[in-house]
Amino acid sequence: MADLSIDLAGIRSPNPFWLASAPPTNTGYQVQRAFEAGWGGAVWKTLGDPIINTSSRFAAVNFNGQRVAGFNNIELITDRPLDVNLKEICETKKRFPDHAVIASLMVVPEREKWHEIVKRVEDVGVDGLELNFGCPHGMAERGMGAASGQQPDLVEMQTYWVKEVAKTPVIVKLTPNITDITVVARHAVKGGADAVSMINTINSLAGVDIHTWNTIPHVGGMGAHGGYCGPAVKPIALNMVAECARHPQVGVPISGIGGISTWQDVVEFMLMGATGIQVCTAVMHHGFRIVEEMIDGLNNYLDEKGLASVTELIGRSVPRYSNWGDLDLNYKVVARINEENCINCNKCHIACEDASHQCIDMLTNAEGKAVLRVREEDCVGCNLCSIVCPADGAIDMIALDSGLAPLTWNERQRIVAQLNEAYTEAEVL
């Protein structure tokens, strides 16, 4: 089998599967059970001055029969004394010396506070630190979490303070509640970050009970915005990981977080630049044992691909991720319907007729059977019909040879500019 071990900025782990800083890493009991199940690392639930949590704190978004398609929480950092957490971290590391134990930290933006907690945490033998600049609720109102993470200069300064005393690698956890995550990532690197992790949760309100008019969740009839995670946020997280992975001024390892539930998700994140991943919601939904299937699936995938190490996946798809202006405008795909697999539900026709380019016709063939046909000359290759089709193999998107050389919008603009310049010079002459 392939080698699943990773080295993220000097933090070694027997596999890329880490638990994210969250309820599943709240105690030594939980982390040790996770390691027994097969998890390679864990980021301890965020340490700092203990707080008081509300008793109603979680909510889920279910979609089309799927439970927990999205997950919302208003829980804050640890509500357990720092001394208790440190004792359990020390015990856990002694029991599992080959597993990665990372301490997530959050304190007010004061140099002395950061120095104090870093020294105390490193004294118990952690393998690394993760600075939580991402929590969007509760702690942000106190000047921490996303309140810091949304200010690049504060991220840089606090990272620098930590690096002044830290002896272990420093990971900076980034908030997605910002216009351009690469800006903050670059400032974290300027401050000395050895790695970045993303994404933390997204500002959200899970819902409103239309019968009681209370928010979901509510605390005695009052609600507040929380952090959104789970499968629904995966596309957002994957994009942000990719943007940082391809940015030349970031250039540090990435720990990918956000909606990861399966080994296939892990492969996607690593292909887009993550060295390792972190999981939370899937464990809260299904328990620690899901890692067994994730490990088996990843092992089989690597064997099928002929890869000796999981690290060979890292960033392999990043060169294929660019800007819209770099896409080939002469590339042409069209939809083709396979009659033998079509179940005549007409979903493709409705979608194309009402929401796309009206290029799927309803016809009757020689046997008098109703069939659907695509007018390929009018098809723009938008993929909508294949997306809404419920029958496997009923619609294929086929690439056609346009007979034209590749041409991007950026290249087109350069050509137009050159032609305009030449035309202006000709007029002058």
C-alpha cells in the first residue's frame, strides 16, 4: 500500500486525516479515542480564557432528504480550564507519540498574552500551534477570532508575536468571511506563519421556525449568527484553498478544511494544494470510525493511480486552475442524448427551454416513440441538461473540434489592442 504519512511544515503525521478544532477534540478522552480509530492528528479545541457556552448551540440544514447538508453552531472556544486541557494534552501525546497533536489558540491581541499561552502550551509537548483567527461569532464580539482575522495587519502582527517565542511550527487559521482570503494569507506569511489552514466557518443563520418565529437555534427566544460548515461549504473551501495554493506570495503548506466527508473529498483538496486535511462535521454526524473507510478508500485510490505516496497528490491540479480570462473561448462542447438510457422524464427539455438556450426538441421517431434531440448547432455546452438529468449515462457532454486555434479573452484583448495601435499608426502615416 502507498505511504499515507505527511509532513506539514515540520509536523509529522501517519496520515493526512486530522480532526479540526471543534467539539470532537474537546477532551483527551475524545482525542485518544480518535487516534485509536485511526486519525493521524488532532487540533485541540481552541484554548484561551474559558468562556460560558449557551445550552442551545447547534442547528442543521437538511436538503432533499439528506440530513446535515449544512451545519450551524454558536459554540465558542473551550469552556474548560486551561490547566485541565494542558494535562490531557500531555497525557495524550505520551500515549500517542507518533500522532500529531496541535493546540488551537485564541487570546486578545496583546503580545504578552500570546507569549504566555504559547509557552505554557509548548511546555506540555504539542507538535504545533494553530492560531484561530477565524471564529465568526461570540469571540469576534470580544475582539478575537474573525475580528482579528479580517484585519490583515492584526494577523501579521499577532503571528509575529507568536513566532517570537514559538519553538514548534505555527499554522494560521483563516476566516472565509472576507473578500480575498489570499490577502490575509500573505500577511500571515509575512508575520512568519509556517503554514495556513482554511476555512473556518462562514457567517450564517440556519433558519427561522415559521410557527414560533424563533431563530434556529434560539436561546430563550433570542438568536445570533453562527458559523456554517458541513458538505454545503465544500465548494467555497476548495476555491479558497486553490487560490492560496496558486498564489506565489503565499507559498506555505495548507491544511484544508471545509465540508470534507469522504476520501474523495480528501483527494480533491490535496490535488488543489492541501498537504493535509481537517474534519469536523462528518465526525459529529457519523462518529470517529468514518476514518477507517477514508483510509481504505485513499489507499485503494493511490494504488489504482500507481502512486507510492499520498504526497504525490499535493497540488497536481493547481496548474489547471486559473482565471476566467485564461479560458479557451474556442473550446466547444455539446450535449448528446443516449436514447437507450433516457427515461423520458423531460427534465432536460424543461431546464433547457425555461433556463437555458432552447436547443432540445421533443420529437417522434419512426416507431412513433417520443424522443429528445439536441440541436447541436444551437447548443452552448452549458451542462445544465446533464446536471438535472436523473438517469446515469442518458446525456453526455461531447467535446467537438471547432477547427480554431485556442483563444482566450486575454489573448483576444491583446490582439485587439495591437490592431487598434496599428490602425492608429496607419492613420497618422
